[in-house]
Amino acid sequence: MTDQVRVLGISGSLRKGSLNTAALRAAVDLAPPGMTIETFDIAPIPLYNEDVKEQGFPEPVQRLREAIRAADALLLVSPEYNYSIPGVLKNAIDWASRPPEQPFAEKPIAIMGASPGALGTARAQYHLRQCFVFLNAPVLLQPEVMIAQANQKFDASGKLTDETTAKFIGDLLKGLADLTLRLRRGRAD
């Protein structure tokens, strides 16, 4: 049994200068030893339509489902729109979770988000947790990483400059690795 953890990272923002995509890039750089984070761009995923699904999963959706299945864990980094999850992220989750064999089951998930506001995406993160209850995916409960005033914590090129935030992200990734390995060992028993 290996202690390597492969994480699939997804930003819930399509914006080129997204603080959340910048936070995801920071997480890639802050991954602890033994963890690799591959990112997935959800921009090509079409709007969910059951009529389209009846013809088969579109290629970008199939790639997402395969990437989720191949990963040991997920890292979702999301902004908050109108007190909730951005539509593009919810759409990607809806597509990926359709039967048969939805790939989220028993997949450990960590959530974080960045916002120029004071709450740092707290409400969106709680909504994301609700989605994964139904999908039987264990979400890491602690630590919570809600990057408030994020526009002051990244430089103009999108590089994280705040050491406290970097520590929080590092702790989250360590917690995700620990949860993933604990669940892996439990399945081996």
C-alpha cells in the first residue's frame, strides 16, 4: 500500500484572473510530500441537459468523470455567488454525478475558497458540503479555509503572498492527505 495521494483540483471560477484559481495554483505549490495535485478546467463542460445525456456523456464530461475516478481525493476551490455555489461548479458536479457509477462515492473532498469579502466563501462551502452528502463523499470538516479579503493576499500576477493563508492551505492539504490515507487503510482491512 502506498502513501502517495493523487488529488484532482477544480476551481469553481472561469474568470482568467480568478482569486480561486490563484488559490488552487497556490495549493499545487503547497502540496505536502507524497501529494500531487492535478487541475481540471471545467470551462468546456456544457450545461446539463438530460436529453443530451441520453445520447451519452459529452467528451469533456467523460474526461471529468475519468479524472475524478482516477484521483484519490478532490480539492474544490470555489467563489461564492449570491450566497451559494457558482452555477458552473454545480453544473460540473451534476454532470459528473449522473449514473451509472457516479465517481464521487467514498471520494475524500476538501473545500476552500477565496473572496474579497469578509466571509471568504463560507456559505458556498456549506452548500457544497450538502451536495456531497447525497453523493456519499466524505468532506474534510477541519480545517476550514475561507480566504477573506483575498484581493489583499495575492499579488498582481496571482501569486499568494500571505504566509498565514499559505499555512491554512498547507494544513488543509495535510488534513486531506490524512483523511485519504485513513480511508484507504480502512478499506484494506
